[in-house]
Amino acid sequence: MEGEKKRVVLVTGASSGLGKEFAIAFARQGSYRVVLAARRTHLLESVCEEIGHHDARSVELDVSANEKFIDAAVDRAWNCFGGVDVLINNAGIRGNSSISFSLSFENMKRPVKSPLELDEDDWNKTFNTNTRGTWLVSKAVARRMVAAKKPGSIINISSTASSGGLLPGGIAYASSKAAINRLTQSMALELGKFKIRVNAIAAGIFRSEITDSLLDKAWVHDAAAKIVPLLRFGQVSPDLTSLVLMLASEEHSSYITGQIYHVDGGHTLPGIRLWSSL
Ligand SMILES: NC(=O)c1ccc[n+]([C@@H]2O[C@H](COP(=O)([O-])OP(=O)(O)OC[C@H]3O[C@@H](n4cnc5c(N)ncnc54)[C@H](OP(=O)(O)O)[C@@H]3O)[C@@H](O)[C@H]2O)c1
């Protein structure tokens, strides 16, 4: 991309897991500079080091903060490379859903809370981070894109919990991700006239730092073979990064907006598992 201006992507929740891999995938693609945002800035800095500071910058951003703080952090992100062309709203928490209980050894002691046990603070924390955060970061970035008369792509990281694949304890998480799907469609409807496209990816089960050790276990592969039509859980790169890169690209997806893509190896397809002669 010598001589050509690189596009800029802002990735929230880029300090670990999916967000970190998205940031690295964009940098490796060669035509992007990356602004990495999250709360743990020392982790962001080490990813910037890995990518190289010429093409990567870090910005402290707590997506659950109030609008004034979010707007100020987005302003810093915007000014890192003089604009943002692509926003990946990836920052998210699982709250008390059983996926975090069963997949993360760190979280083993965290209780799975039913709708009758979950407290208001847990609910608010999950919604403030996953849903309100996605809206406010999008708002701050999209307002600047509109003012700069720049086309843009916003990609929201949803979950298969938003529309299938429910787990006990997931009331706040699943509802917050379902809200992200409708937020995606509503923003796509209203931002199209500014050439800002908004899409979401409802991800199945993927390797991230917190799922790594579990997904290495043999019995997990046996389980995947029984419940996932493609017989395995996902690898962030390339299973997710290929779609993220496609949706970011004006060349490859300029007429795609308001879509929710399920990337789950087909695991949300089966209904009740009964033999059928139909
Ligand atoms: N892994 C999967 O199988 C899977 C499946 C479906 C959907 N997802 C979604 O993918 C996204 C990433 O998940 P992951 O599995 O990669 O988990 P992860 O490794 O725990 O990463 C979560 C990221 O979100 C950031 N974050 C959390 N709260 C934040 C806040 N208030 N402000 C800013 N950043 C915040 C964290 O950074 P800091 O702590 O440094 O702020 C971290 O970088 C989430 O939205 C999750 O719901 C994941």
C-alpha cells in the first residue's frame, strides 16, 4: 500500500480475545491503520508493539462510561490518524451467563444467576457495556463521519445468544445482544443516506483467551462434533476475520447494510434433536 492512504479502523475491546485478533488481522491485511481501544491500556500497548507503532495506536476507552467520557475518548481515537473509516464494536461482557461459567476457569466460582436471582446491578452492567456502549461509541464515531462527509462501516459483534443458542443465566447477555441486532438495523436504516453501513456478526463459540484452555480438551471436540454441523468450534482467524474484513471493505460490501450474519458453523440450526423421517 506504498504511497496510498491507508484506511483507519477503530476496534473496541482490543486488549484481548476477538478484538485483539481483529486488530492484528486488519494490520496484517496491509491497507489499514488500527486504533485499539479498551480499559487495560498496558495490554493495548503490547498489541501496538506487535503490530508496529506506525500503524497502531492505543486509546483508553471504557464503553460503560457516560457519554461525555466516551465522546472524548472517541475524539482522541479519531485524531490518532486523522479520522476513522471503520468501527468494530467488539467490547463486551457475558455477565452471569453459563457460557462464562463453563468456558472460563477464571470465572468458575461465578454463580449462574436465573432471572429470579439476577440483580439490577448485573443487568445494568451488562447493558451499559454491550448495548448502551455500542450505541454511544457508534454515535460519537458516526457524527464525526457525517461531519467529515466520509463513508463508513460499523460492525457490531453480537452473539448467537441473540437469536438462538440460549444458556441458563443468560437473560441479560442474550437480551443485550438481541438489542444490538435491532440497534444495528435501526442505525443502518437511518445512516444509509450518509453512506454509513451498519452490520452485525452473531458469533458462535470461538477461541479467545478465556476459552483457549477449554477448547483444547478432547471432550470439547467430541461435543462440537455432536452439536455443530461443521463439526468444530470457530477459529477467530480466518472464520470471523474474513467476514469482518469483507464488511469493512467498500470494494466488497458497499451495498450491504442492516444485516446480522450468524457465524457459528451452523450450530444454531438444529431444533429438537429427534430422528425424523420427513
Ligand atoms: N468468544 C466467543 O466465543 C464469543 C462468542 C459470541 C460473541 N462474543 C463477543 O465477542 C466480544 C469479545 O469477546 P471475547 O470472547 O473476545 O472476550 P474477552 O477476551 O473477555 O474480551 C472482551 C474485551 O472487551 C473489553 N471490555 C469489556 N468491558 C469493557 C468496557 N467497559 N470498556 C471497554 N472495553 C471493555 C475488554 O477489555 P478491557 O477489560 O481491557 O477493557 C476485552 O478486550 C464480546 O462482545 C462477546 O460478547 C464472543
